[in-house]
Amino acid sequence: LTEAGGVEMGYSCTAAANEVLDRFPRDTDGSQNTWTHEGKRYFWDIGRENHDGAITGSIYRFAGEGARKAGGFRIAPSGNVERAPFGMKAKLLLGR
């Protein structure tokens, strides 16, 4: 995965999965991993590396001063978005 500015991060995944995650649109605050769905703010966090090259992670909902885990997501090695609730899937599919 790459951060803004092209800095390499230490996470292995397939190019197809990475391309999908890289298309996730920046939020109005400039964050790459936050979004609003039905009036609630969410953010995603990458999980452990997967031997098959998929990207998986957790989704959290902002709650007061903190956040609570709300679910998870999975982008298959092929780039197919298999699981991404709370409007995340629609954001990942933008630009396809």
C-alpha cells in the first residue's frame, strides 16, 4: 500500500486489491479513510496481511470522543469488494 506522496508502507497485497483501496475518495477533512453514511461518521483501519493478497480490515463508527467497532471489510486479491458495509462499498467502487 502507498500513502499520499507515494511513500511505501509495509503491507503486502495484490496490485488489484491495492488499486481498489487507493481509489477510496478523500473526505472533506482530507482524510483518506473516513466517510459519512446516513449521518454517521466512519473510518477504516487495515488489518493483518493475508497470505492470498486480499486486504481486510475493521470499520469503526465515531462515537463522542472515541470510536466503536462497527464491522469489517474485505477486498479480494482480484480486486472484488466482497464485504464493505455502511456505504463503504459504494465509495470503493467509484471510478471503476
